[in-house]
Amino acid sequence: MPTITSTCQDCRIRPAEPRSTRCAGCQKANQQVNDRYRNRKAANAWENKSHWRNCSAMLKRQNPQCQRIWHGVRCLRPSEICHHLEDPISTPAKRLDPANLVCVCRSCHPTTTGDLGVGTYAPTIVHTVGITTTYTHGPADQQQHHAPGSIADALRWMAGR
């Protein structure tokens, strides 16, 4: 009696793996989607906490215009979302670091978690204790802080003036 090979339930082209309803390619894609939503559940729980809401609201107030630069021209729309340049799940220490955050509009917001080094952004401006700090977003050798980054540094800097 001949064996019946079933096709993949997603692509309906390739044959399904033994004891499965999907081909190998569709199984991998389905697993990636499941992993993404599993990680989003933890990220959503963190994003609903007050320290993230306060930090993102402060950054959006201080950077009201989208920071994305496309082909040398800055986007002129109002910023709506705080985006992490490095994935907040893999680098939790940088979740609230202004050097890792940019404010962008919805159409300029990348669809990936973190920015894979392809984006160009205007510097993030942060006003703390009367001191303006500018964080540039570029290669590590070009990043520099124009003013102190923490409150302790700010107090030391003000005492040294």
C-alpha cells in the first residue's frame, strides 16, 4: 500500500515533517513567532511599570521631534515612541539609559527589537538638575558626552567650575 505524504499546513507546498503538520521551514518560522511573543509578555510587564513610563514621558517631552535621520534629512514629525537601540531583554542594564534610547514617530519606529546598527539618529537631549546632557548615537569611538551623565558627575562638574 503506498504511503500518503501530507503537505505543510502553512505553505501547502513542501511535504510535512514526519509526525508533524508543518515543513521544516514553517516549523522554524512558527517557533520564532512563538519566541517573540513569549519575550514580549515579559517586556510588556516591564513597560507597564511606572519607572519606564516616567522615563519615556520625560524623554518625549525633552525630544519632541522624531530623532530619525533618513538619507541626511531629519524626520519632522512629533515623537511618539521611545525606542531602545540595544534590545532591552538582552541588555537589561541599559533599559533606562538615555544613551540607549531615542524618540521616534510611529512610521520611523523599527520593527525589530533594538537597532541593528543601520539607523542614524539625532542626539538625545536630557535636562537633569539644570544641566543639559547630549548623547550621540553612533559608533562607540564617536560617542561622547558633552556634559556629565549622572547626578554625582553633575555635582562634581558644577563644583569644579
